[in-house]
Amino acid sequence: MQMDRKFFMAALMGSGGLLVAAPGRAMAYAPWETALQTVVNYMTGSTAHLLAILAVAAMGVAMLAGQMSIRMALSVILGIALVFGAASFVAIFGQ
């Protein structure tokens, strides 16, 4: 009986030591997380910044030509703010 308990404790400590030694196995990522992170990087990276600049410039030209209302312009600005502030917004509620 005592030998079984010692063996169980040794096995338990050994498996815990393996998890500490190889944290990659303990905290493995789901296979789709890399793809989703790539999408997030495109949506908040330099490509998105350039597209946002072009959108604001096109919005200004459309407003000068009288083809865009203030309400539509504010919705474009709000959309851009939400895209770039999404990570901060989610972090507030994720804690």
C-alpha cells in the first residue's frame, strides 16, 4: 500500500515537471489562431492605415463635390475608429 502511494506521488511529480519543462504542450494554440491573427494584423496594420487615409481623403473629395452628407462622413469616421480601437475595446471587457 505504501509503495503504491509513493509510486503515484512520483508519477504525479514527474508529470508536473514535464509540463513545466515543456510549456508549449501545456499551452498549445488552436490551429486557426494563426490565421485569425493574420487577419487581425491586416485589419489593424499598415495596410489598414493606408486604406483609412484613402477613405478619409475620398470622403473629403465627396463632401467638396456635395455627394456626401455629414451623417455618412461621421459613420465612416466611426467605422475607422472602431476598426483601430477594436483591440483596446475588447481588452476592456476581456479582463
